[in-house]
Amino acid sequence: MKTHFSLSVIVLLFLAFLSSSFSMEKKPKHPFGKKFKVPKSYTYIPSGKLMVGRVTKISVLPFFMSKTEISNLEYNEFLADLKKQGKTKDYELAKQNPEKWNNKPYTYGEPFVKNYSTHPAYHDYPVLTISKKGAELYCQWLTKKLQPIYPKHNINFRLPTEHEWEYAARGGHNLAPYPWGGYYLRNAKGCFLANFKRIGTGNIHTNRKTNEYEVIVGKTPADPAMPTNVTSYFPNDYGLYNMVGNAAEMISTKSTTNDGNRTKGGCFDSTGYDIKIDSEDEFDGWKEPSPFIGFRTIMDVSLK
């Protein structure tokens, strides 16, 4: 009996050791030491290889990334500071454009136009209806604001490249279609794992003439598609929330087809297929602010 008990204890200790080992791998330590205080809203993304397709491997250098999409509250602090400094030109480029909530065919109504950008109920929702130039100005402002806190380091905030975004979104799971490392949009308990347009089987039609499936809008209404809190749902293994769904995220990589911009991850109005990490960008070539597009930032750090 004692021998059996001892073996059980040894097995449990071994499993605990393995568990702690895996968790350490999932949460790697940055190389700047304990004295370097990482902003609470940022997490460290280690260097590694990004699989593109099933053959190509691309090296990705380490960086820090905001755990969430930039929120209305964070962005409004930036806008308020631009006003305070009298930077009228920058403010006009960076300001939110709430009228975009009523752009056809997507009309969300006056409550969103009036409230989404400023009402306290939406403080922790992703900032939307802004230009890419506005997001870039925010990065410059944040760099200038936080640099004095790090006298021994050079820091720089910016938008991620496409490869950096994909690498971070996978959370260490190479070739995984979604940030949680799985192939399904629900967990074992049936709970959805992202914020996207949930079109049901009642909306799917088979076109026998083309032998293709089509989505019929209006037959069986989908759940209302709306943004949600930036910390909704579970983070991936790098600690990043809403890497797919909620807000399509700006990337620095330009469109290959025109002089417009690109996004990654899909938004709250995207289908489950369109929020896959490597899905085609629905907003490729965008130029005007959109109620579906927000952003998150990368922080580069180096010793002076």
C-alpha cells in the first residue's frame, strides 16, 4: 500500500514538473532583465520561425506587443493631448469619424454614431473609424510619452508587419488556423472563442446550377454583429486577446494590388472562415476609416 502511494506521489510530482516546464515555454522571459519594467498592457513575443504554407520558414525577431487592440479610452487620451498641445493638423488626421457607422450597406444607427467613440460604456472597446495615419501618429505619441521612463533603452512603437502579426497570432502553434491552436470556433463546452458573425446552417443554400454553397441573408437572422470589450474571450498562449475577430487590425505591410492598406484577423462582422489567421484580407486596399478596422501596436526595445 505504501509503495503504491509513493509511486502515485512521484507520478504527480513528475506531471507537475512537466506542466510547469510547458507553461514556462509558453510564457518566455524577455532578455532585458527584471529591472526593465514592461508596460502592463504589453507581452513579450520571442523570436522564432513562421511557417508560410507548409514549406517556407521565415525568421521573426523578438518584440513586445499590446495584449489587446487599442481601446477608445487609450486613443481618446492621445486625442486629448493633441488638443492640449494645439496640434490641430495632427488632431484632424487622427480623430475618429463616427459618421462611418452609418455608411451603407452597414447602418448601425445614431446610437453608435453618438456614443461609441466617447461614452464610458465603450471605453474598453476597440477604437474604430480612424485612419491609418491616425494609428501611426498614436505610435509616435506613445513613443515620445514613454521614452523618458526608459533612460537606458531605445523604445519605439509601431504597427506590426504581416509576418510579425501572423507569428504572434499563432501563439507558438505553427500552422494552426486560429490563435487558440485549434481547428474549431467553439471549445469543448460549446462556447465561442472569438467575436465574429455567427451565421447558422439555416443561412446556407446549395445552388444546384453552380454546385456551390451560398449564404442567404435574412432567411434565418444571424446574431447581431457588434464589437465587444478588448479583453473578451481567452488570450492565446502569448497572452494576446482577440487576435482574430472583434476588430480587423491594421498592419504596416501595404497592399500588393494598389496603394491602399491591409489588415489581418477579420472583424466582428466577419464569418468564421474569414477570421482564420491566414484568410484573405477582406479589407485589402482600404483607405477610408472604417467601423470594422482598429489596430494594436508593437514596442521595439534596444539598449542605448
